[in-house]
Amino acid sequence: MSHGDPTVEFISIYDILGLRRKEATAMGSLRFTEVQTHSTEVLDVTSLTWDAFQRLVPPFEAAFQTQMAEWRLDGRPRTARRYTTDQNCPLPTPEDRLLFILVYLKTYPLQVGQGRLFGMGQSKAHQWMHVLLVVLQTTLRVLGDAPTRSVRELTTRVGVAEADAAALVVPPEGPPRADPPAAAPAAPLWAMMGPHGALGVPRIRLSRRAMIAARKHVTR
């Protein structure tokens, strides 16, 4: 923006993601059909190849339908009619839903930015994120591709001895930590947040007459 020129140039979300403008629709209506014709773009915005993305769609959609059969989009239990994809749904296809959550995990934008990209408000994007994160986690667990939490789980997955699996784990950078003390003191922040002054500072008790006199002095 030049001096005295009120014009502001905005950087499109398509520029940030590296999408071609002529294949992209207007801001706020990104669909899988815009990126599926270019396999490199699928890899750029999801970190998955075209084949890997397509293999993930069926189990992801099965987990999504199972989730929506019991829960609503707002997180409440489903007690009335079953889930159906609305005609005006911003994520109308299984590919769009998978693309939505993978783009979020790849780029980690603000919820308002993610919503603008896929044609919905911030509150609706928030709901879709929470639902589809659970669905993706369930899908990866069913496929056996969920992140491993322990060396023992890693040995079962890769089929090696526990000692060999431990060698695959990258140790954290930095010097080794010293052994913790036998009796660690309580966290100071926890003590500060304790009820009724947990730090043990004595209260100053004032008589009612002294409090009234103090208020009058401050007022003057």
C-alpha cells in the first residue's frame, strides 16, 4: 500500500497453499475437485500422495458415519433423525471432509482462516475440526497407523525385539536431565491458585470502623 493510497492488497489463501488461481474457485469454497486433477497439489496441502489419500477415504468415511450415527455436529447425543448430508453442507463429500482435516493439520491455520477457506464461519469450522479429528484418529487406529505411545507398542507394530525398537527411538536433544529430588516441592503456581491464600500469608483484619475511615480518606 503506497502513501495516501487507501487500497490494501490481500494475500489469498490460495497463494499461501500454493494452489493455482485458475483452477481454484472463489475464496471460501475450496473443494476436492479443485486439487484432484493435480496430484502434486494433493501432496502439498495434505502431505499424502494421491494414492494414499484415495485409500484413506473409505475407512475415514466409515468412521465418520459411525460417529455421526451417535453424535451431532455440535457434540450432543443424536436422539432424533439420523445424519444426512445437507444440500448446502460446506463439506458435501467424503473427500472434502478428509481434505478439510488434513489441510488443517498440515497448515494449522486459525479457525477463522480455515472456515474462510472452506466456506463456513468460525464456529462451524470449530465444530467440524473437533468431529473430524476424532474420526481421523479412529480411522488411523483401525488401520493400525495411529501414533505409537510406547516402545512396547512399537515392537508389536514393526515385529522386532524391544531392544531393537528402543534403538529406533530418537532421544531428545540437549544434555541429560539430573535425577529429580526425593521430595519435590509443590509447584508455586499451584500454591498461588489455592483457595483462601494457600501461600500462608496472614490476612490483615480491620475493624469495621477502620474500614469506613479508610474509604472516606480515599474518597477525599
